Amino acid sequence: QAKYIIDNLHKQSVKEMAGALGVKEKDIRRFIEAQRYENKNVKNEARTEEQMPPAASPSVWIVIISLALIAILSFAAYFNMLHNDLLWDDEILITNNAYMKNPANIPEFFTKNITYQTSDKSNFYRPIQMVIYAVTHMAWKLNPVGYHLNSILAHILVAFLVYWLIQILCKNAFMSLAAGLLFALNPMHTEAVTYVSG
């Protein structure tokens, strides 16, 4: 019946459609009103979706200021450890590690464990860590500032990634900044940042 009414809506009168279908005229009118109401809502919903702006992304300046704030506060929190000595495992992995100090060994870092040719024995496989030590050694030799600076920069980079992840998930500049700062300044990370081989 519905298809017949829709097909003949502009071809026949309500009385003719009611007679052809064997129903009351008021039932035809109710159906037509319901159809008009549904079509109006569908059109309004479509129009509302078209008018809605895309999810707001923060302006470039907000992102730059947020990342600068994360970097500055992170550096401020950890800069006092730049002149700390290399200690404990740092002595095994950096200070007394002639294997790590030779740049020609870098390809072998990807096939050997982290304590290869040292006095310590381990089965830890951390080639990227060893490459970073070797590159840092080329630039800074055994000056602890370079190694600690790497730790701080890596920590800042991870805080940037936290900011970016929250921005993708929540699309909220303030929440992203808060999460990035919470990660960057959380005292729980102190040992991981200040202890070079930690």
C-alpha cells in the first residue's frame, strides 16, 4: 500500500487512492503526513551534518607554544643532572667498553648482546642503545654531559609523542598539553632520565 500511495501521490487524489486501496481517506492522509515529516527530518539531519564544521584542530601557534612549553619545562626539570658522572652500569656499557667506542663495530651491535666484550655477561639485545652510545662517544668522548643531554632530548621527544597521541584521540589542545606536561614532569621518570644506561 505504501508504495502505491508514494507512486500515485501526485497522480491521484486522496479519495481515488483510498477507493483503489479500500481504506479510509484519513488513513491515506496520515500516511502522507508521516512521509512528509520523515522526509523533512532526513533533509534537516543531512543539512545539519553539512553545516557542522570538521573537528577543530589546534592552530599552528597553539601547537608550537605547547611543544615549546613541554620542551622548556622538561629541560628545566632535568638540566641540573647534566654534569652528573657516569656510574654503575654506565661504567660497564660506556666508560670501560672499548668495543662500543670503536665506530667500526656499529654493524655488529645488531648481532651481539649489549655487554659483548665487557666484563659483565648479559643476554640483553639493545642495538639502538649501543648505536646511540657510539655516536655520542664520537661527539663527546667520555664527557657525561653528552650522554645526559641525549637522555633529556629522548625524554622530551617521548613527551611530544604523548602530546600528539592525545591530540589525535581527544582533539583537545588543553588536554594534549596537560598530558604531555604530566608525562614530561612526572617524578616517576627521574631514574630513567638521569641514569644514562637506565
